[in-house]
Amino acid sequence: MTTPHASPPTPAPDPARTTPGTLAHQIRAAFAFVFRDFHLTRRYWSWVLVFTFYDMVSAASIMLIGVAAQNPRLTLTLLLGAVMWSFLGRLFGEIANSISYERWEGTIEYTFMAPVSRLTHLVGVSLFAGAYALLRGVLVFLFMGLFVDIGASVTQVLQCLVVFMVASLGFMGIGLMAAVLPVMSTENGAQATNIIQAVFLLISGVYYPVSVLPAWIQPISALSPATYALDACRKILGVNGTGTAFQLGVGLGAVLPELGILLLFGAVTIPLGLFVFGRAETWAKRTGKLKRAG
């Protein structure tokens, strides 16, 4: 009597794998981009070390202007501006130049062909950029503390950190819009992102109050999230206003209007950045711009 051939048992599903299109799959894919960017940054660790050291020394040099003037209020104002711009500027730069990095590594076509949504890709890029920028900002802050007694309490520092995080949403969205420039122009796109970053540095009042800007520039400062983030942190640290005397710092509850504006920046610029990036991607694929290496 012949025994029928038994079918092989169905293998148990691998818990480490997720179904494409599910939320778990998208989260894993986003963190895959985080780890990819981490290993890419680690590959160029010597350059990271050089530029981080440059940021720390530059920030300390700016802060020492206040020390030389024997003005603790000015010193703290310059310190706050240097640390915040170290964070927000690096965040913007990493996101805006993400396409340039892809071109240099020769991975841009593989990334755009990967079976993940563009939202997942850009979320992963933004998460790494935020973590990397935060680490750079912390190192700058600690380095500046070697030169002067900062004078801020731990509570004030943590409250300013909350403001930094909320402000980062707006800069993420702006960075996504700026990231289309390297897609549209291989030769000049990266340089254009640096120009945008410099404009934000000028109009945001990073090292000075916006009131010292020419009258025709001052209204433009309202378009920068950094303007409101700096106002909020200066109120928290008690260095807002004019004069050399410190004021009593306030809590997060007193800067809710600034935090609300920063959240609004994120709510508007992030979807707009995703839309602009998607349109630029479609145009680049149709015209063959992704293939270009020079």
C-alpha cells in the first residue's frame, strides 16, 4: 500500500519580518535609514570630528565677546544664540543636503527605487539629522561651559531644550523644501542650500535682537522659526529686553504663544516640504536628473 506524500509543514512566520505597507514595516524602514545615515557618518568620522571641533571653537569665540565686555547678560545671550544655531543650523543642513550626500555616495537611484514611501525615507533622514544635530549642540554647550560659568539652572536648560525640539519641526519642513535644490541642480543645488541657511542666520536675530536689523528686514524675521525659539529661550533665561541687568526667568507656561507659533510652523512646513519634495522627485525622474553625476 502506498503512503501518500505528506506536504511539508508551513513554516512559522518570522517575527522579525513585517508585512510591507503596515505601520510596523514603515517604522522599521524609517529606522533603517537612520542606521544607514549613522554608518555613513561614522565612515567619515574624521571630518565629523574636524567640523564639530570647528563649531565648538567658533561658538566659544563668539561667546567670549561678552566676556571681554564684562557683560554677563551679553555673554549668556551669545551663548544661547551659538548653541541654538549649532543645533538648528546643523539640522537644516543635514536634511537640505541629504540628496547631495546620496549623489556623492552613488546611492540616489537605489534610494528612490526602494520599496518604501517617500514619507518613510524622509522621516528616517529627519530623525537622524535631529539626533545628530542635538548631539552637536550638547557638545558645543559643554565646551562653552569650560570658559565661563553659564549661570543657568538645570530646569532652565531643560526648558530651552523643549523649545529647541519644538522649533526643530519647522526647520525640518524648511529643510525638506531646500533638499529639492540639489535634485534640480547638481552643480549649484548644495551651494543654494547654504545661502538659505545664511539668510535664516541673518534674519533670526541669533546673536542680536531683531530690532537692530534694518526696518525693511525686520518683517522677514517673522518667517523664521528660530526667531520665536530665541525669543522663548531668552524669556526663560531672563535675558530678553535691553540693558545689562538680568530679569527673572519664566517657565514654559509663559512662552506658550511662541511654542504655539513653532508648532504651527511645523504643521505647515512639513506637509508642504513633503509635497514640494514629491513634485521635485517626479520631475527629476521624468527628466533624468537622478542619473546625472556632474
